[in-house]
Amino acid sequence: MSDELILRLRDQTLTLRAGRPAIMGIVNCGPDSFSDRTPLESVEARVAHGLKLADAGAEIIDVGGESGVTHTPVSTAKDECERVVPVVRRLVDAGLIVSVDTWKPEVAEAVLDAGAHLINDVSGLYHARLASVVAARGAGIILMHTRADPKTEYFPDYGSRVIDDVRRVLNSLRERALQAGVRSDSIILDPGPDFAKMPAETVEVLRDLPTLAVHGHPILLAVSRKYFVGTIIHREPDQRLAGTLAALGWCAERAKFSIARMHDVREAADYLRVRDVMDGREPMPTIDRDDVRLQWLHDGEADDDEDDDQGDGGGSREPAKR
């Protein structure tokens, strides 16, 4: 079985490696994000944030104009487009792969016409026409499991195994997208952590990630700052980085090909890079003895020499180990 998977997103391709998630950075353009206490108010600020995320290691930038929180009204398509279209256009012009988080066909049409490559639909094709809009433009789509209508809170009784419902729904969404003309190698599946699921149900689903990849589609790991993480560690959204990275690492081992949707891109990239070296996926970087990054070792040796000259009252310390 191949250790690589090619994801086709209009005129772009993204090569995914087995066991190593690609990173999707999040640019929230709406006023009511659950996790960002300081909204990005201007187009310039949103574009700058997207470029910063790309520089930090994000291979996809996910732009959203409406949060999924349930205590605010649904945005109009016009308002959502005004928030995201200028940002999408600028990020595409910068050469980035751009995704847009929307469930509205009108918004999808506008952002795809502005150059977006991927639609991140958190509604489970609430509007059937959305798949046709994506297919007509040769774009990619993220299909998410949920049983709730957009921006509503609903926790159904799944019986003994929520994963069975997740598998059935994702298979159905996949078939609907294919029938609408979306390419198979342009589909990403999202088990929908925290969407129409209690925290324990989210964890149950994530424990069974391998069973969701039966058709070879990559899995979206949308675990960043999520409520299930906060439930485990009792932290507010902007204090959930450690818990997020723990969930990311665990999920990445079980979803062969995946994309990690992250708020804290640099930290996630650093985590994954160290993990790759420790696992042997990447070589350990080699550095020269005089590399400036080893200056702290040299300084330590100088301190040892001074201590040896002055004596230490009966015994010397070991020199710095290398």
C-alpha cells in the first residue's frame, strides 16, 4: 500500500504522507468565534494572519466567515461573502491553497469564483446543491458528520455505538458527492468532533478512526481547542494547546492520511516535526560543533573552567555532556 496520497484541489495538488498530517491553519473572519477572543477586524489583518500561518507551516488556509456557535443568528450569504471573499482572493493571489468554511451554496459559488480550492462543509450537505457547486468548479470538499442543523445544538441518542452512525452518514455523504460529480480524489471526510456529539461520544468516534478510512479518503482532524479537550483538562479554549496536541498525536497514528485543522499552527508543526524525527520518519538534523545554537554548551564549559580554577571545596563537576 502506498505511503503517499495525492489530493486534487482544482489547479493544486497536495501530497499527504502516511502518519504525518498536513496542517490546515484557521483564519476566522466572523465576529463570534468560540475560540478567538480578539477577532480579526480588517481584511488586512485577516490576510496577514493567513500568510503568517502559511509561513509557520500550514499547507492549507481555512477561511471562515461564520462560526458554528449556537447562541448567535445565522449570517446572511451577503454578509458572509463580504467577510471572506476579499481575504480568499488575496491569499489565492499569494499562491496558497485556500479552503472556505461554509455550508451555503451562494457563498461557495462566490469564494470558488474568487479562486478558493476547497469547501469545508460543516453541515453534512444541508443544502444538496452545494456538492454540485463544488463539482462544477472542480474543487474539493470536506464532508462532515453531524445530525444537527447549522448553528443549532442537538444531541441525538445514537444507541450503543455512535461510530456506526458516523460511518453510515459519511458513506452516504460520499456517495452524494460522487453522484454530483465531485472527484473521488478531491473528497476529505470529517467525523465532526463535538458536532451533535457529547464529549464522550466524540472520544469514542476518534478511537475508531481507522474504520472511517475504508475508501481511502483523507480524514480531517478538527480537534483544535475543542470542547471534548476542555472537558478532559478543564481549560478554556485558548488554554487547550497541550490537550490539543495530545489529541492530534493520538489521532494521527490512527488515521493513515489526514489533515490537522489547527489554530496554533507553529506549535503543531514543531510537535509533528519532533515526532517525525523520534519515529524515524525524518532524519535527525546534523549541526556543526560551533553552531550558534550550541552556545549554551560552550558557556557552560567556560563556567566549569572558572569553577575548576577557583576550586570547589573538594571535587569538580563533570563537564557538559555532548
